[in-house]
Amino acid sequence: MNKNKAFNKLIIGQMIANIGDTIYTIAMVSSVFTLTNSALAASIVPVIITGSMVLSGLLTPLIVVRVSLSKILQISQLCKTLILAGLAVYLQVAIEHLDLTILYVFIAGIAFLDGCAEPVSTALIPYYVEEYYLIRANSIFSTMLQVVSIGSWAIGSSLLIIFSVTNLVWLDVGLFLLSAIILWLLPQVAKGAESEKNEWGNFIMGWQGIRKRSLVRVVVGMDILETIANTAWVSAIVLVYVKEVLHVSESWWGYINATYFIGAMLGSIIVMRHSDWINQHKSKAVIVGSLFGAMVTFLVAPGWNPVFILICSVFVGIFSQIKNIPQATAIQQTIPKDMLAPIYAAMNVLYTGTFALSSVSMGLISESFGVRTVFGVSGTLLFIVAMIAKKKRTLFDE
């Protein structure tokens, strides 16, 4: 019962934090664009966020050997609240003379803390949920975050019409504070044991975990390929696809993104409803999710009909969750709890870097060979992922 309460607090706290993150991102992009009237300056915001999160992911293993995971999550959210409050005060006081560099520093600080909190929150799930219920717990966790993803961008954009950027940031401070209070109620868990006497040993702990454990090594390889494949669905690529292939208005760009998240939410619900079966057949779920995800992505390439593409987008989201949730659960059930956070941090660094590089690469492919080719490449990569999952299926059911 206490574990259920702790898991519920973790979900609610993270949901509120994620809503706040989305609203804050919208406010910052709008603020930078208004200040500079430059799309380039605004586009630097996600670059700063990515860079800060990568740096944080590299340093997280040094923190988890000294501080318990629950305390890291609590302190990081509290510090985010304080930094955001400082940003709100700065916007209030210097609204007529904002310094772009100072805004970037605030953005980097919050992103750094996010990069630390993200792997820690995922690593906490096995502490608050019994092993048998991990599939269901991961499904619920994913479903709730997908609901937030669907709604918070629309809500944040609407609030920007009603409130000034400064007032929106103050509203966000309230959300961050509420999240911090809820997360502060989480039961404490033991900190991870140090792997080495020296700092270098602690620094590379997560990377060694990836190298030495067959399941993690295979999952990382599959996820890197899937991360490259998923860049077909980034905003810039989808926008080109909507204009050049579907020949419909830009609003369809938003519809495709929304239906993908709806599909991901439905996929999480499907996994949750069939958690007992999937828990016994994780390899089959991973193979089916990868293979059918590849097939649907291939169907997107020709651009048959806008409505058909929306349906395909839903199924891409569904199959991604049918693959990813059992895969994540297999890691949580196999890896010692005190090793999860360093391994997740290292994985996030790899995935974030891969996504950044592959976004540029897919953009070049789109420019050189047409946007249809991007979805063909994406489908091929997902098919390779399915073949790897089939070859290594015994690892997922151990």
C-alpha cells in the first residue's frame, strides 16, 4: 500500500513538473523571439537545453553515489523552482532591457537540473513498485506523461494569448513549487554504492554497465537505431512532408504530432491492459512493436491520403509503446536498482546526442533525396531493430 502511494506521488509530481516544463519552454521561446525578432535566436533555446541535459547526464553518476535518488529528484525540482522564480523576478524588473545571455543562462540552469531528474525518476520506479507489477507501472507512467504531452502544448500556447510572458512564468513557478512539495513527500531510498574509490570509476559507472551487460548493450543499440528512425517525425521533417507530399495546410503538421501522441497513449493503455501476458512474453512484444512500427512507417512514405497518414501516425505511436515499455521493464527487472540511474543517465546522453546529429542528417537526406526517402530510411531502421530483437529475444525473457 505504501509503495502504491509512493508511486502515485512520483507520477503526479512528474506530471505537474512536465506541464511546467512545457509552459516554461513556450514562454522562453516566445520571450527570446520577441526580444530579438530572430528565428535563429529562438532556435538556439532547444540547442542550449539539449547541451545542458547532455552535460547533466554525464555528471549524474557522480551524484547518485553520494545522494539518494529520491533526494536528488526532490532537490533538483526545488532548485528548478528557485531558478524559475529568479527568472520571473528578472523578467518583472528588467522587462524593457532584457539581456539575451542572461536568459540563456537561466534556460541552461533549468535544463541541467532536468537532465539529472529524468533518469532518476525512471530509476525510482522499481523502488516504489513490486517487480511483478513493473509492466503495469511503466504503462501507467508512460500513459500519464503522454496525456501531459498532448494537452500541455495546447494549454501553454493558449495561456500565452491570455497572459504576458512574465505572468506565465510566475504561473509556472506555482506549478514547479507544487511539484516540489509532492515529490518532497516521497519515501527516501538508499543511495547507490560507489563502484570505485576514485572519481573516474564513479564517472564511468553507467558506461561500464552498458558495456558489460548484454541486455543493456542490445537495448542501447536498438534504441540508437530507433532514435535515428524517429527523427523522421521531428517538426521540421513533418512540416516539409505536409507541404510537399500531402499538399495540405500547415495545421496538418499539428494533427500528425497530436495523433502520434494519442497513439502512444493508446499503446501504453494496451500494454497496461495486457500486462500479465506481456510480462511473460516481453520478447514477442518488442519484436511485434518494432516490426509493425516499421511496416506502418513504410506506408507513410508514399503519402497516400492525409487522413490515412493520421491513422498511420496513431499506429506508429501505438507500436512504439508496445516495444518500448516491455523493453524498459526488462532492464528494470535485470539490472540492480542502484545501477539503474547511472545506466539511464549514460543512455540518455547517447540518445540525446544521436537525436541531435540524426536530425541534421535526416534534414540533409530530405533536402537531397526528398522527404519520402526519410520515411523509407526510418522504416528500414525499424525493420533492422525488429531483426535484432528477434535474434536476441532470449535476453528479454531471462
